Amino acid sequence: MIDRLNVEIIAYHGWGYDQFCWQDWENLLPPTWKVQRFDRGYFDRPSAPKFNSSTATKIIFAHSLGCIFVRKTSLSRPII
């Protein structure tokens, strides 16, 4: 079952972008949803977030080449 109150999102940007390409999307989401942004490090420090909760509904946003950076462990138990 999907828990709409306990949601974690990891957003992966594409080629030539950085983590801030997701900022407008993040502003549209409910404030209880936890959003982490992957950053390849083209313009700033790289970051590779991981899902923290075993019970949260997990969602991945990926743009363009961001798809290739999604960790396999993030996809081990897809719900949607």
C-alpha cells in the first residue's frame, strides 16, 4: 500500500544540469515529503543520496541521463 504522508523522493538531474533543476518541482510537493537531490558535480559538489526509511513510499525522479545514475539498490523493491 502507498503511504501518501510518508514519502521519500530522490531526484536525478540530466546531462548539463545540476540538482537545482528540481527546485521548482520540490516547491510543488507536499511539505511532508522528503526530497533529496542527486548532483553529479558539474557545477558544485557531487552528492549521492540514499533512501533512509524502510517504510516510506519511495519515488525516483530522473531526467535524461540522470536515469543511468539511479542506484540499483534504490530499485530493489519497486512499488509503482
